[in-house]
Amino acid sequence: MNDALYKALMSDISHYIKSETNIKLITKAYELAKQKHLGQMRKSGEPYITHPVAVARILSELEAGPITLVGALLHDTVEDTDYTLKELEQDFGKDAALLVDGVTKLSKISFQNTEQSDNQQKMLIAMAKDIRVVLIKIADRLHNMRTLNSMSSEKQVSISKETLDIYAPIAHRLGLFRWKAELEDRSLRFVDPAMYYKVSNLVKAKRTERENNIENVIEYIKTLFEESELKNFEIKGRIKNIYSIYKKMVNGGRSFEDIYDLLAVRVIVDKVETCYQSLGIIHAHFTPIPKRFKDYIAVPKPNLYQSLHTTVLHSDGTLFEVQIRTKEMDKVAEDGIAAHWAYKENKVYSKEREQFEIASKLKWYAELLKIAEDKDDQAGTSQEFVDTVKTDIFSANVYVFTPKGEVIELPHGSTPIDFAYRIHTDVGHKMVGAIVNGRIVTLDHELQTGDVVSIKTNKNSSGPSEDWLKIAQSPHARHKIKGFINKGNQEITLSTGKELLEKELILNKRDDILDDEWVEKNFEKSGIETLNELYLEIGKGNISTKTVMNRLIPEITKEMLIQRQIERTQRQLIAISETGVVIEGLSNPQIKLANCCTPIPGDEISGYVTKGSGIVVHANHCTNLKQYDSKRLITALWGTNLTRKYATWLKIKGTSRTGLLTDIIQVANANGIAIAEVSAVTNQEFESIIRLKVTLNKRSELDTLMVNIQKVPQVYYVERDMQ
């Protein structure tokens, strides 16, 4: 085909795509795009076909596969011509159609209005569903930036700001550093032209001087390597892009003269071991600057970037940054994730396989997939979704380790709570303590890069409290904590409503089985359609159990109900034993309270008739009752107007810390509860186990005390202690 555009495209892809079938497919896509865009012109005055071809050629730099190139060539046909998505699927297959459809939808997104969060969410979800869609879109934006001169000044600024806010950061996360740098530099030219040209001119003015310095350093390092018999190495200079210098000057408040890494030395070797050997040689002959060494080989950046970075001082007083990496690392540094899945012929490809390969290599991408597929997260607002992705994933700058050596990325300022929820939601919910670098820390401890974090969980933990919301730094952790608290509150309210209604039914000797149909029939006007909704309304206090009974019991029975309530109110039981327990039918029984379960008023109780020791009263939840002869069990009730105190035991577990027991005792005192005995031990797992014997009047006082003790920091288990 005698066509300059086509020849240029074929020349770009010929080194990695040689299959006749693939070439025919790409040729077919080119011809169709040229035909459909015939007569259409760009703002620059060029035929429109130049744009999709340029996008495909940009993608060929990453050795993108044939279907991705087809998607690039046809990415504007469905939106701008009469060619339909259905026709595209028939001509090129479902995979190509999905790519074009995805790019078309992204093209309709504007980030310059009040719905920016919704649109960012769409972009991020599109990335999660198929990374190729976003790659085509970034390549599309890159070519548009290269031809932005033909647009109006207003459009130039608007598109450039959008590029800096959205597209350049995504290119960075994908490791596409060349694309990122070009997007940033071209955008800066329109967003802040004065600073762009100032920085550009400063770089040009100092370039010759710095390049001479860097050449001298490179020659010196080559000599050192050769003397150390180091082989298979390459040393070259690197020029920092204009936008990076601009950020250091504007955001960092530094002068141009203070930026010493405008040019850097890049050392490329064949093996990882040689990287460290090279570093040793350089540090032996140059003075390393403290706190300026970073090992991204041992701990790669989230976009897979690996390299050793060090800043050294030359004997002439000049500072230089040196980057040391292998050839494979250098390829990743140039092409990002694409370096790992560049198209290779005779290999079976699938979208799912590519997605899996990316997720297995890019930790942050795997997290994005998880969040995008998490229905609980999707239930939040688009702003919460975007904040979670941007803060928890894109802005992650603290790297900590699990005990097995896995690297976990977290936002700056993260705590063990954030770490736990990043591992798994259930780990966060059941978390009771944390160990960092072998030392127990509080839950609000700020994690630092390099920390080894171990989370202690307990299946009996009551879950996160509202205080955790003040500690957690990541939107993801806060979202999960809020969800747990809201769900827990709803379950408690529902359970309370159900219990109240069931008690009312028993009180009125009713055995009615209520269902959704009955509820809908009787409470439809109140907007209540299911039995659970009725329980919730009762639990909230919006509907009384008496209202339910009025709709359940016929009128003739209501008078009997009222009469029974009057009789019940008038009848009072008089305690005739020191224990406060009444046994119906006995005038002066010998009664004592069981030591195993220490029953207190409010507990449901039963009496056990012993041989020669009178009646021993147990709480009905006491396990010993199951072992007794049921014929010896009798009904027991608590009397009224009880004034004596009752003793019972509590068992409390928490993370061992100074002042834990003191805090618990203070809570008891604040609740007006007397403590009769106390014991505390610490086990090998740094866990404090506290037994507390308290005296009180009734069960409700105990329930309140237990709830308040549970709120004490590092306490995760509070229960009645049944010996």
C-alpha cells in the first residue's frame, strides 16, 4: 500500500509483529478508519486519520498487541462516524469492540465540572476493568497535547490542567515515565508559560556546563569499574524534565541553583549483585550524602520501578545523583508495566490473562481491582471511592512489611488499624493489638517505611469502635469501620425490637407467628413492608409493642388483656430470704446462691433441691444445670424491692500496657460499682487477663459496666466469668 501514514505505522510495529494474520487485521482497521474519517479534518488542518494512526504508533512504543492497535486505530469511529459498535464487533471481534466502547465512554467524560468525582470514579473503574482502555486514552491524550497549539487559549489551559490532574498521575502509576514527563512538560507550557520558559531557559543556560561535569564523572566512574574488573556495564547521563524542576522550585521553595540533580548518572549493569558492587565502588571514591540513599531494588516502588539511588559529592564540590539498575529494571523504568506484558507472537493472549499478570505484579492495581469489585465500597459515594483510591493507592508513600516479608503500601501517617484493614476486612474487625518491629504499640502508632507489622486478632473481639475513626488515616479503613458500626447498630436495634415484641407476645399468652405478609397488610400505611423493618421500628421506639398487639388481638380480648395487666401491677412478690429469691409455695426455704455462676437480679434463675443443703439457686445460663436431675429443679423468682448487693465475677482481656488495670478500676468507680477482689496476669502473648469481683444491685448495672469497660483502649474481651 503506497501510503506514507500506513508505511510509518508498519515500520514501527514490524520489529515485533510479523504474523500475516495480525498484519492483515491491523491493515483492515487502518483502511476502515481512513474510509470512515474521510473528509474529516483536525483543528490543525490535517486529515483526521493522522490522529488515530499517531495514537497507534505511540502504543507501538510499548509493543502493544494487535487488538490494542486495532482499538487505537478505530477509537473515534463509533463516536464520530456512522460506524456502529455492532458492526465493529462483527468486523473485528468482541474484544476490539469492548476496547473502542470503553475509550468512547471515557472520551465523553469531562473533568471540568461539579461531577468531577463521578467522572474520576468512571476513569478508575475503566482502568480496573481493562487497562488497555486507559492506555489507549493516555496515548490519545499524549498526541492531543503534541498538537495543542491549534486549539484556543482557553481550551489549551483547560486540557492542560486536566492532563496534570488526571492523565499524568495515571501514567506515573503505570510506570510510563517518558509519557508522564512529556505530558507534564507540554501541560506546564500552557498552564504556567512564564515559569515554563524561565525553567527551560535556565536549563539551557547551564546545560553545557553540567553536561561537561557529568561527562567527566562518567569517564571517572568507567575507569574505577575497569580497575575493579567490572564488565558488561553502561553509564549515561539523565536530564530531569522541566516540570520536575518546576515543582521543586514552586512547591519546594528552592532556587534553581539548589537543585543539584538536574543531571544524574545512570549505571546499567547485567545482574542485581553487580548493582550493589557498583554502589560500593562509587561510595568508596565519592562522599555519599547522608539520608540521600534509597534502595528501590529491595523495596520497589508501587509502579514496579527498581533502582539504587544515591547522591554523592565530587572532589570539586559538585553534587550528583547516581542511579544504578539492571537492564531489565531500566526497561521497566522506561516502559513501566508494559515492559512485562509486551506483545509476543505465538503466545496465546487474553484480556483476563493480561489483567491477572498486571495485578500479580502491581500491588496497587490489585488493590484497585479489589475496591472496584467490592460492593460494599461501591455503596459509598463516588467521592469516597475516589478519595480511597487516590489516598490509599495513588498517594501511598509509606512501605511496611508483613512478618512474611510482603510489602504493604499505605498513605503517610497510617497506623496499625490502616495496615490491618489493608490486609483484610476481617483482620481489621477482629484486631485487638499490634506489634511493630517486635514491640507492642498502641493502635494510634504512626507507621514508618521499613516497619515490620504484626496484627494480633481475637475471634471474640467486639469489633472496631467509633474511636477508631479518629485514629485511622486511610479512607478505606474508615469506610470499613463506619460500615461495621452502622451494621452493628442496626443489628442491635433489630434484635432489641424483636426481643421486645416476643416478650409482649409471651406476656399476653399469644403464639401467633408473624410474617412479612401480615406486616405489609397491617403497616403498609407506615411504609413498613417486612417483619425485620417492623423490628427495627420497634427497636428505634417509633412503634410500640402495644400498637402491634392492638392490631393482632381482637377487641373482645383487649378488655381481658387490660384486666391482666392491672392484676399483674397490683401483685408484688415479697422476698422472704436473705438472698432476695422467692420460691412459690414455700414459706421459709433454706436458699443460697450458687458460687459457680453467681446469679444476680435480672438473671433468669432456677432452684436445685439438694440433699440436706436446701435449695441452691443457679442462673439459667449456668452449664452445671445441664448435669443435674431435672426432677429436682424448681421455679425460682427474684423478689421486689431488693436492697442488698450481689457479687459476681468479670473476666477481661486486653493488650498488656501500663495503666490498663487502673483505667478499668476507674471505670468501675465512675459507674458506682464496688470492687471486692481483683487479679491480673500477663501471658506469653503480651496479653493481660484480669478477673474482677464486683458487687451490685442488678443485672442492668453489670451490663452498663461491661459496655463501659469494653471502651477502655486495648480491651477486647469482657464477659461474666463462670468458674
